[in-house]
Amino acid sequence: GGELGALRSVESRICFPLGEDRLARLPAPAYGGGVFCDVAPYWLHLLQAVAGLAGEVAEAAGSFEGDRGETEFTARLALRGACKATLYASYLDPFAATHTLHCEDGSITVADFLRPMWGNVQVKIAVSAPGGARTLACAGGGFYANQLRAFAAAVAEPVGAEAHLPALERIAVMERVYRHAYSAAGVPPPHPVL
């Protein structure tokens, strides 16, 4: 609902080029650990927040070559409510960290969402609506500073096991997507996480 109507699809592009020396150190496919494992948490966390993770893996494919993890990965989920979510991830392409949410009556683009890793950087959100376009800025703070604050709060006041259920749901979906890609490529799957 809301100003832009129902969410129809989410497109995510997460790329950062690694040099050949770093690519050579990727673990073997049997251990997982290619580009999908690296970027899936960012993708799934956003999807869980905006659409939920209930649904099916429609497609998943990785560039499984030789004795190292995948350097490129694509995935598509068919989520509840007719929402489709796609991911393109690469260690070969130029830097990109963008989520675009397509709604009935407009779109929302979150560009460069990984920039706060490098410090106190504001994330900009572009909204394209029937009434015009606008840009919103989210408070920065840096990923690592925010993670440290969250960790300190959790240690100071521990939460029950139910607080960890969202993270476990993301891990389960991540594993389903990964297994789908391995099966499609005819590669033996990595050791299970759960």
C-alpha cells in the first residue's frame, strides 16, 4: 500500500571487483564462500524487511569454475504477494551496491548502500512517485560503529532465542538458493549450514 502502491519487484546489484590474487584465494565450491555467500546477507536482509522471505527459489546460477567459489551469481525469488526479487552479484564487474524497489505507482532506489562500511557516510534514497521525484538521506554512522553499538546493547541486555529467528530464516533461504544453483550447475553442494 502507501503512496507508491504494492511492491511488485526488487532488483539488487552488488558487485565489487577483486584482483586475481584475491580471486585465487577463494575457497573450493565444496566449502561455499564465493560471491553469493559474501553478498547474500545484504540482499536477504532487505527483502526480509520489505517483503518477507516466504516464497520459492525460482532460479539461481553461479559461475562455478575449477577449484574456487563462484565469481558471479544470479538469483530470482518468487515471494508472497506476487513480488519477485532478483540479485546479480559479481567479483568481476565494477563496484555497484544498489537495491531498486518497483511498486505499482513508482520506485525507490537505494544506491551505494555499502558505502557506510568506509565510515560515516549517508545513504541516499531516490523516490520516484506520481507527484514527482525526491531524494531522502539516511543517517550514517558507519556499519562497523553501528554493529558495535548493537553488540554492546545485546551483551548489556540479552534477548531470548526468538530474537534470532529472523537471522535463522535468512540463513535457511540463503542455503536453499545456494543449493538450487549448485544443483543447476551439476556441482556437489557445499556442506550444510543448518
